[in-house]
Amino acid sequence: MKPDVPEPWGEPPRPSGPAWQGWETPPAWNHPPAGPVRAPSGSRYDQQGRNGQGGKLGWLGELTVVLVLVVVALFAVALAGIIIAELLDAGPAAADSDLFFEDPVADVSVQLIGLAAAIPIVLGGVRWLGRRPAGTVSSVAGRLRWGWLGWCAAVAFPLMVVQIGLMIAWTWNDEPLGDSSGTGFPGWTAFLVSLVVLVALVPFQAAAEEYVFRGWLVQVIGRVVRSPWPAVVLASLLFALAHGFGELTGFILLFYSALWWGWLVIRTGGLEAVIAMHTANNLLAFGLAAGFGELADTGTAADAPWQAMVVELVFAPLYCLTMARIADRRELARLSP
């Protein structure tokens, strides 16, 4: 009869007697676990990938494969949009247009779906290449903490309303909304349809960007770097560059915000707070664009004016410090259990 296996994969004691008779060597007890492995308890958010799996260069393979798949997904969704637009004869009227569809709602939908596709790719890469639970990208608890996400949204949406309101009031005399490339209010039916589509898709698009830049990328780099800051700075830089090259003020706004958001993720042990703020920002921005007929505008946050940058210099730390304070009062875990 074989002896019982001790905790949990170590080599058992070697008793003398009939239990070991006929065995030239003891059995191999140090088998790797069959399922996903979590990082040791007490690990920070950026250390969730340190589960001892994949070898020294495993992080590089995970990084390469996931990034390639994300780019392929973006191109695949874009190609599908082009094909559907051709089949339905719904493409843009101008031959040199950068849009997929003449209808701006359909065009924005293709872009949002393409970005949202990064979520299953990241989670799959973590599970099958990183060999750890996919939920560890969401938080140190191994899942998305929905109650905490609700608290974050309750703060993020009112704060973003105030921020956007201040920015609009500051720049109203320079270029009122709807006076540039917009067509004006599209009518209640079109506006409500736009809102339904945006509410359905924007949270996934915003979450996907957070899962990639504030989540998975920080954790992959965290497998080989002790401090979280190199990963946060690099991911913030890539996040700003991913929005394209526009105004210098827009780049500073994006990079500055991303640094604060990266700090908040480490501070609260999860992505919930930044997902809520990113969703609030994008929903309100897209909603205003839909109301003024500017959904077809190809501009991004990289084109933000200097007034928006100045407002962000105040509101980014205001939100992050507020949520960190609330997290402390609620005794939110920032380390893995």
C-alpha cells in the first residue's frame, strides 16, 4: 500500500517496512499542478503573474502571442465591417473616407466591438499561457468585485459630469459643440438608438482597454520586475500612443491620467475603479457626440485642447485619491488572499 501524499506535492517520508518493499526508488511526488496556479498569498496586483509557471521566458511568449492576437482581432473585425458594408451597400459615400459605414452608429459599433474583442483574448492568454486563473487580471480576489465596481461608478459618473461640464463651459466661446463637423441633433429616434448601442458596447470597450493596459500588461511585466512602476509607466506610455498622434496637450492628458489610473489599480488591488472612470468618460463623451451629430468625427482624446489637459490635471488625482480613501474605509483587499 502506498503512503498518503503529504502537503501538497513534497516528497513523503520514507518508512521502513513492507510499504516500500519492491520499490527501487521512491515515487515522484513533485508533479506540477494540472490546473491554474495562483501567485503566493500577499502578492500585489502587479505580481499576480508570479505563479512559478512557464519558466524564465514564459512571460515573453505570453506577451508576444496575446499582442499578436489582439492586433489580428482588430483587423478581423475591421475586415468584417468592410465586407458587411459592401454587401449591404452601406459604405461611406466618399471614396477616401476612413469610415466603415455611412451610418455613424454602425461605424462606431465596429470600432467598439474590435476593441472589446481584447477581453477574451487577454483572459484566454492568462489562463492558457500564464497558467493562472483568468480572474486574477480583474483583481487580487480572482474576480471582478461587483459591489466595489458599483461604488466606483457612483463616484465616477457624477465627477465626470462636472469635469466635462467645466471643460465645455471653458471652451464654449472657442468652438461650441455641434459647430465644427457635426450635423446637429439627429432627432429623438436616432439619438435614442445611438444611446442604446453606446450603453451596450462602450463598457466592454472601456474595460478592454483597462484589461490590456492597466491589467494584463502590468502583470506580465511584473513577472520579471520587482517594482510596479516600470510596468505602470511603460503601459501608460503605450496607452497614450495607442490613441494616435494628435496634440501635445492630448498626449500629456492621456499619459498623466494613465499614470494615476495605474497607481489606483495597484492601490486598490483591481481594475474596478479605472473601468468605472473610463466607462463614465467614454459614455458621456460619445453621448454628447451623438446628441450633436458628431459620432462620425474621427478625433480622439489625443486631440484634446489645452483646457482639457488643465482640467484633467485636477480631476485625475481627485478621483484616484477619493477612491483610495473609500477603499481604505471599506477595508478593500489590495493583496491576494
